[in-house]
Amino acid sequence: MPRSRIRKTERGSSSTQLQQAASLVLEKSISVREAARQLQICHVTVHRYIQKIKNGIEQPRVGYNSHNRILSPEDEHIFCDYIRNSSDLYFGLTPTDVRSLVYEFAIRKSVTVPEQWHVTKMGSRDWFSNFMNRNPTLSIRVPEATSHARAVNFNRVNVTKFFDNLSKVMDKYHFEAANIYNVDETGVTTVQKPSKIVSTKGTKQVGAVTSGERGTLVTLCAAVNAIGNAIPPMFIFPRKRFKPFFMTGAPTGSIGEANGSGWMDTDTFFTYIKHFAKYSKPSQENKILLLLDNHRSHLGLKTIDFCRDNGIVLLSFPPHTSHKLQPLDRSVYGPLKTYMNSAMDAWMKNHPGQTMGIYDLPGLVAEALPKATTPTNILSGFKVSGIFPFNRDVFQDYEFSPSLPTDTPLTTNLYNAAEIPQLVQTDPIPSTSRESDHIIGNKTPTKIDTHQIDALNNSKELLETIRPFPKVPLNLKKKVIRKKRSTAILTETPEKMALEEEASKLRKKNAEKNFNYFIVIFLLNYRNAFMLFQKLKTKIKFSTKTFSMFFVSYLKKINSYILIVFLFIKCSLNI
């Protein structure tokens, strides 16, 4: 049977005509055939409809019954809610998962299913197609890959803390929209993602030429403000030394830097901050708020000192939340990648047989960046992130659902009475599901008894028993690799002092590591050790005082080791 059956008749498609016919027969004493003739419907249908009314059915069902509806309307609604909750948790069900789950659910509910379902152990494709048609609020989507760190850290606590800090600085300095900036980095590569093309239908493989298998990355750093303006960007090339010809064709006013990795580091970001201050013109009388992430390169002490001296207030986002809170990520860098791919496709077609290099990227960015940094895109990014206009309630409850698997267990269930308004009238209860998703058709709420409510609760518990929602064990121990940061006003004195203490500990740790390396070299070859000592003194400020301090501690360690060995030998020989 075709999945999209085309109706060949309009019989049974409307209950209004049958209600009118029944009114003519019962109230005006018109014959069944005459009423059917006036309304142009079958007289047998009118007769059956009137007989059902006389038998005590107030609103008889009209139309064709769904031939493959396995679950009742109530159970199917609960099934839809379960699918939506799984998707909100970022553990969505594939079509195959849905078909397997409905089979298991129907078997546990003792519902009769077609014989073929027992063979395949899942629902049929026809059932799934009609199920999707009956529930237009569901659709098959390609999910965006989201790291576990982002799913866990974007939670109500972190977001509330960020908006508390934002409210604090806004109340203290009264920033205007023109003085609220966001800065972030993104990568542009020499290998583009080809755009869609028109080709022969049915061809299994369609190709497009790129510069190589894997491209070389160049970091692009940009800043925008809440009135739609953009600061000229900075390019960071993966080269040891920067040359002026790197910036051929770059956007007007942009600058360039180079380092071995091509990524942002502390010194490079300090250079960009000075470039940013040149165009934003901050001062102690006209302070500027700069929003940025918690990357290590943004936390340099000389950068923070420069910002404090020049009237730049630094506010960091919570870690791993930039995909939701950062305006550049929300509405600028996505279009930029699209326009870059189009520009790179055009470049490859205009330069056949040539390979794109990193020095061609600034010219392509000059073409794509103005299209992405439009005032409409920039203003949209600040609005949807709740930064400007300030809106701490911009995110709905369901957007925090991916962090629920790591929360402590709650006594409440993911489902509640507010999620089934067409079945029972109750007081409103907060829900993690979207309000619009609870409406199916135009059904009016009807009251049901306690047994029906118990049956619905059993259906919810049964679904969670068959396929439980993911939950991280409470006793799961995580290996801490580095210090976990949080949102903070970096230019305030307590935060600056904490960063200074952290930097001091890091310098001491690195110095001890270099000293141990020096001792090893010294034991192998004293000449190389002397050259290493001179290098440490000049490049990382490894002073003679530091050397003497670690040398004394090293001798103490040697003496303690000799004492331990002596005691061990003495005990083993019973001397």
C-alpha cells in the first residue's frame, strides 16, 4: 500500500455536514433521504450517524480510522514527548531507534501489532511515515556535533553567574551599546567545503576541486560592538617571522602577526588589544566593556594591566559556553564560513591548476568579512545571547536540558501534568518541554478519571524503563588536567591578584623543570650545560639567584636520598 494514499472521495471528511443533517432529521422532522439530498451526502452515512446519537453517543466519530495507528492517541502523545525530551538532552533517537522503541513499547502494553513487526523486531516504515504525518511538530533533523564539555557547562548556574557579573558592570559603569564589544578568534583554512552544485541525477559521486587533502590554518581575530560596527581584524600566520607581504589584499586597517603554531598566544593577544584600543578609543572617562572567552592567551598580566590603565573592562564567559553566549559565534562566524567557502570556490575556478596558499586568505577574507559582519547579523548576535538588550531570561528551560545527565537526581519526573493539557486539567507546573509542543490539533481539554491518569503515568514509566534517560553516575571520578575557570571580571583587583599568583606558581614550576633538565645535561656533558644555562638566563629570565636556590634544594634532596639508602642497607644487613 502506498505511504501517501490519495483520497478518491470526500465522504466522511467533515462532521459539520453530518451534524446539520442530523439536526434537520431530529429537530425539523425531515426524512433522512431528503436531508442527505439537500447536503449532498450519502443517506446511509446520515442514517448510521443518527443511530449512534440515538444510542447515547453525543459526538460520534466521523471519517476513516487510521489503518496503522498502533498506539492510542494518549500513548502516542506521551511517545512524542519522550522523543522530544531525548532530543533536548542531546541523546536523540534515530528513525530506527523510534521504530524499535515503539515495538518494545507496544509489546509491553500488550497491544496487537502486525506479524511483520515480530519478524523485524521493530515498527514498519509505513507506520513511521504515518506517525510523522500525524505529529507535524516532529521532524528528522541532522544534529550539530556538540562536545560533552559544552553540553555539561551550559547550565543554569553558569549562565546566571555570567549575567550577574554583566549586570554588575552595567550598573557600575553604565555602558552604552557603542561601548560593548565582543572579541573572539576563528580559523580560516586553505581547503574549502565545496558548495552545492547542479549535476546529473542518480550519479553516485560528484566531485569538486580543492587545494589539498588538508588545509593550513590561519587564525582570524575580530571584534564587534552592540550597534553593529566591527574592528579591523588581525591575522596570525603559522610562520616564525612576519613579513609585510603576508597581508596582500587584506581588509583595510587590519594587522598581521606570526608564530610557530598560527594560534593565538599571550603576546599576540596583547598586540591585538593595542590594535583594538586604537580603533575603539577607550579612556578612564569613557570605559569600554570587552567580552571574551577564558582562553589562556586572554589572561596575560600585561594585557590586563594595559586594559586597566586604558579604561577597558574585561568580562569573561563561562568555559565552554561560547556557542550560546558569544555574539560572534551566534551570528557572524557561521555566515563568514559560508561566504569564505563561496569565495574560495570562485578562486579555484578562476585559477585552474593552482594551489591556494595562506597568503591568498587575507584577500578572500576581505571579500567575505563585510558580508558577514553586517549590522543585522551583529545586532542579532547580541540580542539572541541576551547581552544587549540585557535579558537574563533569554534562554528557555529546555536549552539547559543537555546538562541534566550530570545533575544530582531529582524527585520530580521529566514528565508532568502540564505536558498533557488535552487530557487533564491541572494547575500549571514548570516543564522542560516547549509549550507549543504540547498542542496536538485543535482538541479541547477533557477531564479523565484517576484510572486514566494512572495509565498515562504507567506509560511514561514504561518508556523510561525500556530506554532510560542518560545519567552520569555520582561516584564517577574525573581526572583534573588543568584548573577549571569560571566567568569573571578580569580587570578587578581580586581577579588580577589571583592571576598573578597563578602566574608566579607557573614560573616557579617551569624554573624547577628547567633546572632538573640542566642537572641532567650537566651530568652528561658540562659544556652543553654551560650553554643551556646561558640560554635559560637570556630567554626565560632564569637568574643566578634562582639557579642557586634550586641547586641548594637539589643538594638537600641528594642528601636525603643518600640517608634513605644508608638506612635501607643498614636494616637489610642488621648492622
